[in-house]
Amino acid sequence: MLMNYDRRQRKPSLLAFCGGLLAAVSVALSAYASHGVADALAQSHLQTAALYAFGHGVALAALSAGTARRLGKAALCLLLIGTLLFAGSLSLGALAGVPTRLAPVGGSILILGWLVWAFDAIRR
């Protein structure tokens, strides 16, 4: 399949932008966890947050460009929200001692986002 990209036809993508930011922050977070955190549990939470932020950041950056349908965009928005809640809760828990109560909510939203993405993909 030949893909023809014309810069004039492509629109800026907030979801792709957020995905790139998530991926960049996750690299910094992972480095900080490896070199700046002594507590094993905090380090583990930061590494898990970085892993999820990186994976979902790359997914948002890659998938948003070809997503025009509302359901697909909704799925990507769910992935963004879920990642922010999940990784953010783990990160705040490790760095500021804030309870990680929002991590399960974020994880559930991530699962829902991927299910919506799969449903939209089968409908195309």
C-alpha cells in the first residue's frame, strides 16, 4: 500500500502531540527512577508508570494520524485519560506520597479504551 502524504492536507493532532509528550516524559521518569530514587517500591512504581506512559504515548502518536472516525478518536482519548490517571497516580504516589487510588481507575479506562479501539477496528 502506497501512502501519499501531503503536508498541506495533514492537520495538527493534539492526540499525537500528547503522545509524544508522554513518551518523552516517560524516558525522563524512567531515568530518574533508575538513578535518583533509592526506595525499591517507589522505583518500581515509577518504572511501571514510565512503561505505561511510553507504550501508550507511542500508540497515541502512531494511531492518531490515521484516525478520522469518532469512535476511534474517543478510544484514543480514553487511552490518554487512562494513562494520565494510571501513570500519574503511580508517579505522584512515588514522588509525593499521595495515595495511588486513581491508578485502578486509570487502568480500567485504559482497558476500556483498547476495547473501544478494537470494536471500532472491526467495524471499518
